[in-house]
Amino acid sequence: MSELALSRRQVWSKSWPLIFANGLVPLVGVVDTAVIGLSGNSTQLAGVALGSAVFAIFIWSTYPLRQSTTGLVAQAIGAGNVFESHLVLLRSILLGLCIGALVFLFKQPLSDLAFELLSGSDNAEKSGRQYVAWRFFGTPAAIALFAVTGWMIGAGMARLAMLVQLVLAGTNAALDVWFVIGLGWGPSGVAAGTSIAEWLALALGVWLVLRHVRRTELVAFRMDQVFHLSAFLQLLAVNRDLFIRSLSMVFGFTWFINSGARQGDAILAGNQILLQFITVWAFVLDAFAFTAEAETGRAKGRNSVADLMRAVRFTSEFAVAAALICGGITFVFAPMILPVMIRDPAALQAALEFVPWCAMVPVIGVVAWQLDGIFVGATRSQAMRNSAIVSLLIYLAADFLLAPIFGNTGVWAAFLLYYLARGATLSLAWPALKRAVQSG
């Protein structure tokens, strides 16, 4: 057994800061939604739902930058090459800023195309466009921040990631209340607050990373090292596959929102609120998946299947227990929380009716989330890409079949099947991952 063998105590020590940090990530969307929801205007709430879906297409499709950075950094550290882990960070930040700048430059045609794919009312789309117009200003920061937090997680510095997310969430909440409640800016206000908070969080994250690098080994990076062809091609290849995967998943979640939109603004608003619960639980449970990412990457760097199995076992034990708790909390407490978040009676009724379906998502989805982390750490990006595509096709077929017959019940049933498909398809690729870790 490796002298670096993982224990349950170490898993918890590494995971609890990530639970806190990840729980703060979706609070940006929750606060945006809640502040608008308290205005009592279901059209603006539906608009923020549409705007969030549009923005997610551009931002969360670049989430692979966080995943690839974590996996490559963890593997470099596992192989004893700390210097390479710093180079991975520089490459990832540069790539993130470039992608963010391109998205910002082409924001108008991209936004027009995205709204063409959605089915909200004219008034909801108008509010959504106001939201998106301001969110684009934070795009470069949001994408580059993925690289920074990915390095922190891969390097085992979860508490730094927690601090960055705390600043992001706190600043966003304060600015949302000021801009919307105080100044009456509506959807534009919540978007502007989020964009400002993202730039502040990136500045803090870069400062924390630079302070750590100076403390450990202040080195002068040469440009030929940063832009080393094979290393950069590896980063791009992993990001390419994960980008396709993320596009598939973003399309799936956008489809869920759009499928609800076909049922009317009240259903759309209710589903959007429930989706915030799912997002919170996904990020909380991802804490154990993130720990699995880092430990799987280090196991691959050491070519140790024994270390891999310990990481998978211990992180999964915590994840399953937490998923059951999250589902129970949703079932019991969501009916008490929803009236505080929603003033519109029709939207509130729509949300309350589907709380049990929402509560089942973390229990069913934990397998997919945990396997995502394991495969990211091993940088098995092709398997993740293939799994996402197959699962999306299964989901779309189910939604086409169920939604027209059963309405919003069919929408939720197909959505749960989507999570089952993601877990099942990744499970089929598990034996190949073990062989890859052993062979290096």
C-alpha cells in the first residue's frame, strides 16, 4: 500500500471546504432568482430563467477548463512534478481569457442564436435579453476563474477555493440587493452584480495563487515552457472532448428549461426555482467528486490501482450518504422555503407540486456526479464525451415521448431518466479506466 494511502478522515478533511465552496457556487444563481422572485413578477422571473439558460450555454460549456486543469495538475503532483502543475495553471488561465474574450466579442450573434432555440413568451425573452447583456461583461473572468479553482482543487488547496467562492457569493448577494431592491434595476441589476463579483473573485484567486507560488518556489517561467507544444495539445485535446460533453449537458439542461417553458410561464418559473435546489445539491455532492478527481489523478500519476480503489470507495461512501440527506432535506423543507422565494401564486403552486420529483434527483444523480469526478481525475475525456452524447439522446427520446402526454410530470420523469443514463453509461467504461491507471 502506498505511504500516501488515503483515509476516510483525510477524505473528509479535503471535502468539507469543498462542500462549503461548492455550496456557494450555485448561490449566485439562487440569489439572482430569489431577488427577482421577491419582486412578485413571474415574467421577470421567467426572463431570468431564460437568460440564465442562455448564459449557461456559453459559461458552463467552458467548465471543462476547470476539470482538465484539476486532472492534469493532480497527475503532475502525483508524479512529483510540481513545476509542471504551475505551467498547467498558466496555460489554462491564458486559454480561459482567450475564450472569454471571443465570447464577449461575438456576444450579440451568439445571444440571438441562443434565444432562437428557446420558447419563452415575448415579455420573458425581453427580460432575459436584459439579463444576458450584462452577464457577458463578466464572461472572461468567469471562464478564467475555472482555471484558478481547478488548480486549487488539483493541488489540494480546497480552503483557498472556498475563500474565493465566499467572496464571489457574498459580493454578488450584496450587489443584487443593492441594484434590484435598492435601485430597481430588475434583471439587469442581478446580472451586473454577478459580473462585478466575478471579476473581484478572479483578482482574489490570482493573488492567492501567486502568493503560494512565491512561497514554494519562485521561478521564472519561459514562454517556450508555457507554450510547450505537446503539453498544450494535451490540454486542448482533453478540453475538446470535455467541451463536447459539456455542450451535450448544457443542451440537456436547456432542453429541460425549454420543455417547461412550453407548459407556460408559471411552470417555467416553478421549474426554475426547483432547479436551484438541484444545482445546490449537485455542487455540494460534487465536493466528494472533486476530492475523487484529485485523488484519482494522483493515483494515475503513481500508476497505483490500490490508491485509486481507496479513493473511489471512501469518497463514494460520503457522497451516497450526503445524497440521501440532500434528498430528505428537499422533501421536508422545500415546501417551507418556496413561499419565501416565490410571490406569484401560479408559479408557487407549480413548484410545490413537483417537490417530490426534485427530491429524487440527488439520490439518483449521485452515481453520475461521482463517476464524473473519477473520470475527470484520470482524464478519460473520450469516455465522458461518449457517455454524455448517448445519455442526451436517451433523454431527448424520453422527453419527446413523455412530455406531450403527461405534461410537466413527463418533463421531470425524462429528466430523472437522464441522470440514470449518465451513471449507467459511465459505469460501462469503468474497467478501461482501471487498466489505464495501472498502465499509466
